[in-house]
Amino acid sequence: MNIDRNRIDTLLKTVGDSDKARLTTLYNATVSTLKAYNQESTASKLRDWQASEKALAEAVADVEGSGTALQDRDTTVGTIADVARWLRVEGYCAPGRDEPIKKSKVYQDRRSGLLSFADKKAITMTEVMAYVARAQLMQAGFNRADEAEDLNIQKLRHETRKAKEDADRKEFENARDRGLYRKIDEVELHTAMKIATLEAGLKHAVRTNASDWIAAIEKARNKPQALCDQVYPVIDELLDEFGRMDEIGVVVKRRD
């Protein structure tokens, strides 16, 4: 049962202060446990979120279904012993347990701060319901099988997502090992070195062949065309070598 904020806001306009406190506390607990689960998707955080959501859904159904006959939650329950007795009668169970909550658990929660109140001899229903929300108590009849099924679905989704991420990462690593991927800075460096090699090759070709080219076009009628006929084959050869260049060998020579 999904409860949206608009539904809660609508109820808050029509109920008394005690129910406002009850619904607000349960809604805030649901939001905080959902946020915790989104930050760290563990099984325990999933159970916390589902328990809070279930408690909120039950409270909303209680308020909507009871109308004016709803119990006055500002009434006094009594002492801690009375609170424990009322919780047991109503069938509230500790998280993960199926039997009614024990008195010792209620006293323990009092010492840890989960159960707080203004008057130890006149604990109100509002204070009791705030304790129910903080301690994430569930009423008997909560379907643990559905909870386990939902948990298994969430775990399966998580494992499927993780398996896909692992497969994608492995595929990338294999492709990288085969040389299909390189770091950007390595690609840029390699490209710059190839261009520098091409530039050096062109300048070397000009220096080496300049005299021959001049002599070849000296008696030509169309000297520009004759020069192009001499230069273009050399450029084509260098570009062909540049295109086939996978690795660049660097030779370091000692200067005499």
C-alpha cells in the first residue's frame, strides 16, 4: 500500500492533534528509512523501510476507516506497565518477532529513549503511537511471507544489476587489454608524435630531393606542373606510411 504525501496532507486537515502527531511521525519514519535504503541498499535497511511503510499504511487505513468513531488518542494509557499491557492486547510485536511484545522490551526501550513521555504515570496515546513508530512495532497479522518475497525480489534485482555491471566492466577490460581502448592523453600523445614524424619526413624529403627536383624541371615548359609531378609521389608515399603507422620507434643517438 503506497501512501503519497497528498493523501497524508488531506488527512492532516481533518484529524485531531493526536492523529496529526501519529501520522506525521510515521510518515517521517518512512521517508527517513527509504532515504537510508537508497543510500545503502542492504537487507536490514530494506526491512526497516518496509516496516515503516507498513505501519504508516495501517495508520492511514485506521484513521480513514474509523472516522468519528476513532479512539481519542489523547486519552491517557497509564504507566509503562499499562502501555506494555495495551500493546500486547493490540497485538503489537517487536521487529522480526511474531509474538506480542514483552514488558521487558518496553522497559528496555524506555531506557534507550525509544519510549519517551512527559508524565510516567499518565502516558498518552500520542506518546504510545510515537513509540510504536520509533520502535517499528508491527501488529500481529503482518504477512512475513510477503515481506520475505519482496526482499527476495529486491535482492534479485540488486544481484542482476551487479552481474550486469561486472559483465560490462569485464568486457571493457578485455577490450582494453586487446588494445581497443586507450587513455585520452595516450591517444593525444600518440597522434602528436605521428604528426611530428610526418612533418619531419616531409622536410627531410624536400632537403634530400630539392636539387634533383630543380634539375628535373629546369628545361620543362610547364614548370609548376613538372614540380608537382616530382613532389606528389613523395608526399603520397609519406602519407601511405603515416596511415600504416601503429607504433613509433624512437632511436636515441649519442652526439659526438
